[in-house]
Amino acid sequence: MEPCLQAVGITKLFPGVAALTDVSLDFYAGEVHALMGENGAGKSTLIKILSGVYTPTEGQVVLNGKTLAFKSPKEAIDKGISVIHQELSIANDLTVAENIFLGEEMTRGKGVFLNNSQMNKKSNELLKYMKVDASIKATDIAHDLTAAQQQMVEIAKVINKNAKVVIMDEPTSSLSEYEINALFEQIRVLRENKVAVIYISHRMNEIYQISDRISVLRDGCKVRTDMVDAISEKELVASMVGREIKNYFIHTEHTRGEEMLRVENLTRGKEFKNISFTAYQGEILGIAGLVGAGRTEVVETIFGARKPDSGKVFVRGKETSFKSPKDAISQKIGMVTEDRRRTGLMLQAMIKDNIVLPSLIYNKKTGGFLDAKWETEIATEYSKKLNVKAPSIKTIIQNLSGGNQQKVILAKWLVAQSEIMILDEPTRGIDVNAKTEFYTLMNDYVNEGGCIVVVSSELPEILGICDRILVMREGDIRGELARENANEQAIMELASYITH
């Protein structure tokens, strides 16, 4: 069988770095091909070349035996290559139907008017086909949807285009188990309809569950391509990082110190109610639960990004009330948000500017002038400490991989000397090697007297790094598990309606 899409000898050079070097890969119709590698390995650059965002420095893209030179993503879409990006590209003020048909609107009256009724009808049929019609309607406004629901709209857009090649970049990063199963069902339908699916994910269980073939990139080069049943997880990880990693989750014994954060009966509308817990110096407190359980809403309220209806927050034993994140930052609280691009970074700014931003007010010259020397020195120090892969601290943030962007966010809170760190899905979209580095930094932080509250949807992560685990369901804390008593079954019994 001939491949439907080929990358032939692809090389891509940027100033100061070779993102890809002589990469050749074949993708077949009716097959799910997983593309694996660390952040910065070249995966994102390759898919941007395949989808017309970048032009290769050398090499060719071949579709159904014909060499193509895309001048824009639209040309790639017109040829049948569509991408579902990790970071959403939803038009927030449009309806679900208008997003699904964006650029391919149905019209009436000789093309003068939008045929909204037909677009709504077709969209609802598509959502029903995808088995998500219970939670999403064609007339819903996109900004009213959760991140998970917006991701499903992205998937619907691609399915609606009848693409021949679908590239999925971390498509499950914001989805619940139910929605992941619905997505996988759609992938199986695409496979049956002879669509080639290129699938990027750092979740190993997904790769082995849905893929037919796996290719590994490292440092911009292709390392290997195997059928999924011909390579073990251990071999796969070793190929990605260039060495064997025996344990992803780095956990050291922590010594609990004094109370750092206490929440009493915190309540906000229908999002959560009567939330009470205490977090201590020298520990990692995990908050587990299914998507929609209210975890993000709770930590954003603690950080001052949302206003509670009632309840109390104590920092170091003293009751406080944060009217904004600025107030929380002044109390030495930092937060790595769930959506780094929307709420965690200044995408058009340099690495240096992002790292120093929360600390500028405390590190200025006499008269209020910026201290450029301090900014350069501290940004350089923490970029090296966290192993941020970039040509320099003057690199624009949006040009970094997702994992390196996440490291910059962590760096800015470390520079701000945060004593309490709230981490919401901190390793989403980060490769296994970067995760290991991240967990080491977390352990170092609490061993030096910090306090971490971490929200994660990955049960192995919660179990591997946390000292205690709170489990939420439908806005309530349904239980607390000590590290020695915690396992996946115990968490899921509390997080869902599973009973013995």
C-alpha cells in the first residue's frame, strides 16, 4: 500500500537552531500514526510544515504521490489536511454552528445571507453523531463553553471538512474520560473511512490504546518508526529521551511544617460549595477529580481570579480576602494556570519579560526605574536552572514549545519567591523527560519550605507526587486520601458514582 502523505527529507532551519534535520516519514490512509518526542524534538515544526504554516528549508511534502508546496494553511485544508491544535482556535463570540462552518458558511438568497437554520441543523446532527449533543448545542456561544467543550467543537470542525489527513496535537488535554472515549470513537470512524490520522500525545496509555504505528523524533531527527505492538513503553521512553527513565515520578519524603493555607466553607454559586482544607509547609497536596468537578474554579477563587459567595481563606494563619490575583501575589502566592496561553503568558513578549513580570515592583531602581541588569541576570539564571530550550532569553514566548512555555511560567513564580504555589494541570502537554525535571523542581521547592497545591487529571501523576489527595465531585470534596492509602480505584470511587 502506498502512503497517502509523505514527509521527504524535511529540514527546517531557524536563526540559531535546526528544528528538523532530514526527516522522512510515511503516513497511510486508515491508520493512526503517533508522533512522539520531547518538547522541542521537532513535532510541532513538522506538523506546521505538513499543514502549510511553515515552508521547509529543504525537502518535500508529497500528498497522494504529488509534490506540494503550500503557501498557506488554507491551501493545505483545501487539499484535505486539517489540524486540531493543542491550543484552541475558537472564535469566542460566535455560536458553535458558526465555528463549525467558519470559512465554509451555508448561505441563502443567492449567497447574500447566512443560512443559520441549516448550519444549526447540520451542526446538531454532527454533535449527535459525535455523542456530545447532551452538553453542546449548535446555538451555544463559544465563550460560554468549558475548555473541554471547546475542544470538541474543534474536532467537529475537522470532521465537518471531510479531511483526508487529520493531525491531532494533544487533543485530549482538556477532555474528561467520557469525552476522550467519544473522541477515540471518532478516530476509529476516521480510520474506517480511510482517513490518515497523525496523533501527538504525551499520555502513553492513549498512544497504546489508539495508535497503529509510532514514530519518534529527538533533537529534530527521526529516531525510529515501529508498529505499536513492536515497541514497549520502556523502549519508547528511552528512544524519546536518549536514555532509560526508570521512574517518571520523583517523590522524596517531605517533612510537614506549619500551616500555610487554610480554606473554610468556600462557596461560589453552583461551581462548588463548602470547600474546606488545610495545606502545610513542606508538602504537596493534590486535588483530583473528573473534568467539571470544580477543581479549577476552587483554586482560581483562592488566587483571587474569582469572587466567592461565602467562606474564608487564611494565609499563614491570618484571614485574608483577595480581590484580585495581585493581592494573592503580594502574599507570596503563585499560580500556574490551566490554560497557559490565555492566562499564564504574554505571548508576544520575550522570555525575560515573562519571567520578571510579577517581581518588577520589588526589584526596581531608586525612583521607580526598571533594573535591566537584574532582569537579564535573573532571567538567565532561571532559564538555565529550569533548562528552558531557546536561543536566548530574548526569544518571543509564542515561539517556544508548550513544555518550555510551562517552564517559563514556573520560573516567574520562583523568581517572585512564592511560598505557596498553586499548580493547575502543570504538566499538560509536557513530555516525560520534562515531567521528571518538573517533579524534581517541585520536590526541591517543598523541601526548601514551600507549599504546593496541585490539580491534575492524570491519576498516575497525582498518586506519584502527592503527600495527600483531596478528591472532588460535583463541587464537593468527597474524601481525603493519605499517600499510603491512595490508589486509582480509591480515587475513582470518590470522584465518580462507582460503588462496591
